[in-house]
Amino acid sequence: MERLGHTFDRPELLLRALTHPSISTPTRPDNQRLEFLGDRVLGLVMAEALLAADKGAREGQLAPRFNALVRKETCAEIAREIDLGVVLKLGRSEMLSGGRRKQAVLGDAMEAVIAAVYLDAGFNVARDVILTHWAKRIDQVDADSRDAKTLLQEWAQARGLALPDYTEISRSGPDHAPVFSIEVRLETGQAARAEAGNKRQAEQQAASTLLAQLGSAD
């Protein structure tokens, strides 16, 4: 609660937000319904913030900024900053497979926590909590508004290379929480791999890793 910046009147809401499906029971519900709600609360707060920050922006300018702020990768980054992974309630198999560090698990939990704050104290408090943790990213959103796959594609095209190739290396984990390993490779042979809870996120992470490598090489 201290790291989040909100003291719960109903701490059972926070407990539910931290409960992964791998450990849920009929008497101990998981955080999936809260995740669904939290995603919508976050979306509304970010839409309001973007409109307030740039009163002259067109929809075409706002949409990529919005996507950058609400995407699962960003939620996972916030979760890491408040060390959310260490307090998640996970099943044994999920813990052994590194669930406390998985982007999908962290992103989902962050959205669930947002919903828990909203249900506990209302929209205004939830907005304050969100804006506190997202403030830096709102200020820098123009630099982050294009996703990693798009940036990598543009990098390759600018150098006359073929489009990056994405390959699914493996899929592991239970059906309710799969883990995809994806490799992205350039025509030059440069490559990077990443794991995530769905293919899109794994591709984005792999592209981001490769971009970082390319930046270091430059």
C-alpha cells in the first residue's frame, strides 16, 4: 500500500488483485475480473490526461500516445517500479516458471490493482494514483508512442534491409498461462529472443531487445 500510494479501507480488494489464476479457488477468486475493469479505468484516465496535455492534438496523434500508455508492457514496467511481483499470490508451477517477473502476469496484476483502488475509493482517487505513477511516461509519451516492432521495421527499411522475421521458438506453461518464446531476426543475422504470455507481447519485447542491441552497436 505504501509503494502504491493508497491505504485500502477494504484490503480484501487488494488481496484479490494480487491473486493469480494459478492459485485461485471457488472461495479465493483470482484477479481476472478486476484486470478487465482496471484496463477501462486506466484507459479513461489516460484519455483525459492526453486531452489535457495537448489541447490541439488530433485523434490520429492521440491514438498512438494512448496505446503507448495503456499497453501491457507499460503496466508491467509500473508494476516493476513498485515491486509488485514480490507480493503476488501465485501457484507453485507459476512461481517456478518465473511468474513474478513475467510481463503478462505483472501487467495484468497492475490493471487489477487499479481496479481495486477504484472500487475501494472511487474514480478520483484511482486517477490520482494512476497519474502519480504514469506522470513521467505521459510527459515522454511522444518518444514512446511508436511500438518496438514498428521502430525496428523502420530501422531495417531505412537501411534497405528486408522486414524483420519473427519466429515462434517454443510455447510452454499451462493452457491458462502460456509462455511464448519468440525470436526476431534481421537479414544481417542480428537477432534477439524474448518470452511473454502472448505472441504479440513476446514479439514486442524481442524487437525492443534487438533495438537496444542495435543502439549499442551504433
